[in-house]
Amino acid sequence: QVQVVDSGGGLVQAGESLRLSCKTSGDISSIYIMGWYRQVPGPGTQLELLATMTGGVNIHYEDSIKGRFTISGENVKKTLDLHMNSLKPEDTAVYYCNASNLAVRYWGQGTQDTVSS
């Protein structure tokens, strides 16, 4: 079992920056992929992939956040931070960290980020 705790959300103004943190515990040696997702408010909204880190080395960013968001992590401790810059009101969402051992996906509880205009 793996426990995932994501934190760091809050209320910021447009143009500001925010850093979200993801920490894991339990059987973390099995974790191979970590990533950040978000879900914007509203009925029927989908969970949106933002970025992933595979094997502690390979990083992938979705086009929607390239140039504004970056991720960094510590492969032994299995932590993953999401650095968000130039935030926009449309970035308002609940952000989730995910850790996967390729058989099971573990999710954090989510952290709310609100960007005011």
C-alpha cells in the first residue's frame, strides 16, 4: 500500500505563483510513475493530466501547461512538486497527485487552488 498526500493549495491572484507538494509513504519502492492532475469545478468535468515523471528521470508535460508549470521530484523519497507560474483564473481547480506502481494507482486527497482575477 502507498499513501499519497498532496498539499500547498490556496488562494492567489492572477500572475502569481504557487508550489504544490506531493509526499508518499508506505511501499514507495514500488512506485514507478508519479504525476499531477487537476479537475476544474463544474458538473461532468474530466480529470486533466498535467505532467508526469517516470522512473525518476523522464518528464512529460501536457501542452496546456508547457512554459508555465514545471515538476521536480526526489526519486528515492518519491516526492513530486508542481511549480506553477503566471497563474490564470482558468487554473482554478482541485489538483491531485498520483503515484503508480503500474498495477495500482494511488491518489492524494486533492488540494484546492483558486486564482482570482
